[in-house]
Amino acid sequence: MDFNDIQNAWNNEKTDNVVLPDNLERIQSANTPLDKIRKNLRNELIGQTVAVLFIGLTPYIFHFPEKWILSFYLFYSIAFAVSVYYLLKLYFFYKRLNKITLKTKDSLYETYFDIRLNMELYKTFGFALTPFMVLFIIGVWYNKISQHPGFDVANFTNRQLISAFAGIATSILFMGLAMEWTVHYSYGRYAKEIKKVIDELKEE
């Protein structure tokens, strides 16, 4: 193979990963929303970790009856294990984000899909904890009203029971909506900005 053959073979190679200066500038514009996602995720990890540890102290803060403490920590240990699993997943995602350098289309695509995947992971984390949070709220509420003189759960009327179940259902619905809003506000709107850059690159 002579020099001309080598040159022709070089010219015929695919150049999908070659990034023109204009495209590079556009790709790197995604760093701004990416930085915001990193910042929100860091704050979220710190806040969630503190919240999980704080909940473990609530029997002593709210003075739960001694007979409840064993049951509380049985449920808490399960919630704690679930929290550790998801928080570690999110922590490793945060570490990946810190190592990313957006210089090619491929890196931009991979980062976007990683963000979308971990947004769903975060939602799953919230939904997995919802039953435990509902039980926690019920426990605090029941502990408060049970201290009233003459309190007896057997004396609850049907209306009071219906109100209690309605309150539980409303709490679950509220938690679900709050989770969706939090994910969108902290991550979703910035992921859309990255998706916009991807769409602009596809049009060229």
C-alpha cells in the first residue's frame, strides 16, 4: 500500500467522534446544568444522611413508651438498610459526575442517560421509604393522643377511623407528589437543558 492508498483509507474512516469547535462549545455549555445537578445532589446526600440518623433518635426525642422502642427499631433497621443501599448508589453517581469532562457527543449522551437513570433511582428510594415514613407519622401521632386522659382506641367512632385512614391515604399521595416535584426541581429541569443541547447537535 503506497502513500496515496493510506491517505484515501484515512479519508474514508468514520469521523463521528470528531468534534468541531462550534460543537465543542455547545457540548461544554451543558457543564452549567451539570454543575447545578452536582451541587443539588451533594446537598441531598448530606440532608438525607442527617435525616436518617435523626429519625433513629426520635423515640427519645418524642418520649415513646418503652414497649414501643423495640418495635420502632425493628422497622427502623429495615428502613436504615434500604436508605444505606440507595444513598450509596447516589453517592457513586455523584462521584461519577465529578469525573466527567464533556468533550464529545458520546460523553454528553452517556452523562444524560446516567442522570435520567439515577433520577428514577431517587424516585424509587423515596417510594421505598414511604411506608416507613407513614408508620413513623402514625407512631408519633398515636403517642401524642394516647397521653390524653381517658384515651382508648376502642372508643374511636367510625367517623374518626375513616378520618384516620383518609389522613394516611392523603399522606401517601402527598409524599408521592412531593417526591416527583423534588426530582423535577432539583434534577429534571437541568436534565432538560442537557437534552436540549443533545437535540441541537442532532439537528446539525
